[in-house]
Amino acid sequence: MRNSSQHAAREVQASAHLFAALGDETRLRLVTSLCDGGPMSITRLTAGTRITRQAITKHLRVMEQSGLVKSTRHGRESLWELEEQRLAEARRYLDTISRQWDAALLRLRELVEKDDSSPSS
């Protein structure tokens, strides 16, 4: 049982890092850009924005530390791409939470309806 709870704790911690990385507007825009355009250089990621290359690099490093993106060297520049497996993990985690909330709300509904149908004291 202890192994199971340790594993669950590690999963929660890894998910927390992932969601922290996603919890920034600029990083969410980077995720969208990488989803839509595939692997991109920092030059392409900054095109049409007011954000500096240095700022984009800092955001990408946070995302890289969470396992959300990876970079590959191509000549003189790095191409950044999403780690799709990590996004799938985030979705599974959110799906689990959603099912738990649905179950909790169903129990609450049943309790309220039971109380409403029982005779008043």
C-alpha cells in the first residue's frame, strides 16, 4: 500500500510541475503555437509578438523542466517541440479529476433528493 501511495504522490508532484508550467498566459500561447505549427525556432515563436527572444527562452526552459517541450539542435538554431505524451498525461489527470467531481456531485444530488423526499420532523 505504501508503494502505491508513494507512486501517487510522485504523479501528483509531476503533474503539479506540468500545470504550473501551463499556468502562464505566455506559455499557453507557446503551447498553442507549437500545437498549430509543429517544431519551431525561437525566431519563429517570437515573430509577431512583443516578447523578446530572451523571455521566450526563459518560458521554454520552464516548460522543458516540466517535460512539456524539448529542443533539438539543427545547425545554429534549436527547434522546440511539444512532448505530446506530457500533454496526454495532463489530459488524463484532468479527466480523472472530472470523473471524481462528477461522482461527488452525483452523491450530493442523491443526498439532497433523499432529504427532500423524506418526511419533515
